[in-house]
Amino acid sequence: MSSARRARRQVRESRALGLVLTPKAAKYFDRRPFPPGAHGRGRRRTESDYAIRLREKQRLRAQYGLREKQIVRAFQDAKKEDGLTGEALVELLEMRLDSLVMRSGLARTIFQARQTVVHRHVLVDGKLVDRPSFRVKPGQVVMIKPKSQVLVPFQVAAAGAHRDAQRNANLWQTPDYLDVNLERLRFELVRRPKRSEVPVTCDVQLVVEHYSR
């Protein structure tokens, strides 16, 4: 899929789900903060409980750019965790390598972060990792490998451009669970994220109810 086509899809998805998914979608969402289509401006009809739970699941999926099988697998892992399943689900998703690469400002969007990992630009504790789903552990250091640091996209990241774009779209804040050094193109996961500090818009209890039905 071309970048232009993906951008258009992300704008439509942002409007359909009622939240900004990418910095580029932010300006379009501001102008048209209603669902796409001829009847987007109209009042929504009464939704069923199922439809409400489904939409929350879709909102969570969209923010992490996951396929259904991926989020189901994460949900199964979250059920094995201590505490509330919904909170554990978000925390586990946030610890994915692609999620943290985006959150740190090394990539502009979750899709760019995933591409960065898959194209073998990322080291975890000095070892190459090309799986976006790799779960980073507290204390591990993630960085762009030295040979890749001279490439334009990473020079842009080092200058703070991705971070600033996310911040301007209200998508970015410095998470306390990350120690980020953009100039060196590296960060450390200091500790496990807490649901309350993960900048994801979603009613996780409704997601749990959707998958528990």
C-alpha cells in the first residue's frame, strides 16, 4: 500500500473511530470531527451494547495498528497476568518494541515504527531485533544501530521532528516509564508502564467484555 493511500485510510479511520491516530490525520480531523460518509454529520442512531464494545476494541486495535489475531493473542496473555485484565492488556501492548519505538519519538507513527523494526534498524541490548511484537523488558536499552543512524529518517528523529509532530497533534507526552535520548537515538524502558499513564484512548473494560462474551 502506498504512503498516500495509507494516509487517506488513516484519516477515514480516525474520523470513524472519533480519535486522532496520526499527526497527519490531526488537521483533517479538526476540520471534520465526524464520521466519513454522506450521513457523517447526522446524529448517531442508538447503538447496541455489542456495537459499543466492538468500537472500543477497534479503537484499541487502531491505536496500535494490530491485526485481530495479534490483539487476541495479547488478550490471552493479559488474562494470565495478576490484576485487571484490561489494564494488563494495554500495558503488554505498550511494551511491544514497535509501540515503544513510536512512543520514544524514534518514529512518527506506529506504522513507521514497525517498518523501522522489520527493516532491521533496531538493537535491543546490542542485539538486532526485527520482530515488532518483541516484548521489551524493564531495564533493556533500545537504539537505532550505528550504521543506520546516518540515514535521513533517523537524523530527522534525532532532531526531535517526530516527537514535535506527535506533540502538536496531542499524541505525544514524555512517558515516565521511558528514559529517552533522542540525540543518541536510544531509550531505556525504565519500568513496566501503568495503564493510567499510557496515552491510549480506550475503555479497556469494554474491550475485556467484548472478548469475554
